[in-house]
Amino acid sequence: MTYCVAIKLNAGLVFLSDSRTNAGLDQISSFRKMMVYEKTGERFMVLLSAGNLSISQSVREILQTTQLTERDEAEPLTIWNARSLFDAARVLGAAVRHVHERDGAALKRAGVDFNVSLVLGGQVRGEGMRLFQVYSAGNFIEATPETPYFQVGESKYGKPVLDRVLTPDTPLDEAAKCALVSMDSTLKSNLSVGLPLDLVLYEADRFASDKIVCIDESNPYFRMLHDSWGDKLRQVFDSIEDPEWSGSTSTVPIMVPTARCRPLQKITTPRDKLV
């Protein structure tokens, strides 16, 4: 399994991925899930992948050479000459379909699902930043101000903090901290996600990035974040009042009548009705 998250903000983009893959308890390895494509001054793109490792590696390899031929185009479309990130996402979708056409039937005969999830984000000169999630069929959706992030892989543990913190106006460094907390929550709750991590920050309209870091267990910032987040969660939890069942000493009693529902009725004899 894996966990990747990409965040689109007014200030830029944040990408974070783990590197653990496993095919059973005794086959755990590290493979990077992030690729960075940069042509300084012209385009900057990041690709995140989750799902079947052989499929995602094939897609990434083919993406380098995939060409879309359009009747109204003077030359075949690739990720390196696409005039928009939308067109780059189309090329990525074509690469996914190419792998499916080549390997899908054989995988099905072997009882293996064609399972790959991809996120492509960045900026091409002439337009603003964009972020896409690409599915196994090669189709895709785009991030919006209402949905400023995409997750692929083991996403449920890291989602709450993203929903509570992120807005389009969130500063880049704060969003990076939020992404790392999201990853730390996932690492804590799921053994199929693991270090090291790859983190990339992209500032709008730069068409390049030097904020690229690999984070392992010795990284001082991540160790501080891991310890602080756990301690602060415990402090906040301890600061919340315990439920008071009698209601006599609390301004927020838990046992109060409601107009919407009644408490559960006990079943005390075999003759009692369930409804």
C-alpha cells in the first residue's frame, strides 16, 4: 500500500509521498512514488502514483515517450510540449490506457486487478497551476477551490486534518506541515505506509523548485512534528470534560431528552419486540 497527497493553493503546490510497498508480510520494500518533471522557466510537473507497482512503473516509463496524435496538431502531443497541464493529463491517461491494452488481459487471467491511481500537478507557462487525479481507465478530474487536494492510496487516516486546516489561502509552509501531520497520522495507524518520504514544494509561477527533500526517521523536523502532534493531541483530549451522566455538576450534560430520537430500549425477555 502507499499514501500520497497533493495540495493546490493560491501560493503554490505541495506534494508528499511515502515509499513503502508490500506483497505480503515478508515482502516489504521501498520504492519511490513521486516523479518530478522540470524544464526550468517553461514547465514544472510532479507525478504521484499508488496501486499495483508494476503497473505504475510501466505507466511512468511509457509516459516519457507517449505521444498523442491529433488531427489539428502540427506535432504529436507529449508531456514536454503540451501547452496546458490538461493536455499533459491527457497524455498520462493515454499512457495508462496503453499499459492496460498491453497487460490488462494477462493480469486478469492471473487474477490481478488493473489497479493504479495517479496524481499529476504543476504549471505550464501560459496558464495557472493545475492539479489532476487520473484513474485506472485513463480518465481524470481536476482539483477546485472547494476540493484543493487529492489523496491516493491509504487515504482515510490522513484526511481529517486536511479537511479541517486547508483552504486556498493557506500558506505553503503551513500546508506542508499539514501534509506531514496527515502522513504521520497514516504512519501511526497503518503499517503498509512507511518512511522515507518525498516532499516537494512548488511556488506559483516559478516553473522550478529547489524545495525537494527526502525525509527519513532521523529527520529532525519530522521527529519534532511527530512528537509534538502526539503530545498536543493528548493535551487537547485531556482538556475536554469527561461525560457527566448525572448532569448535576456539568453545564454540558450528556443525558438530555431529544425530540429526534429516544434511547435504545432494552430487550429483557424473549417476548419483547425488536421494533
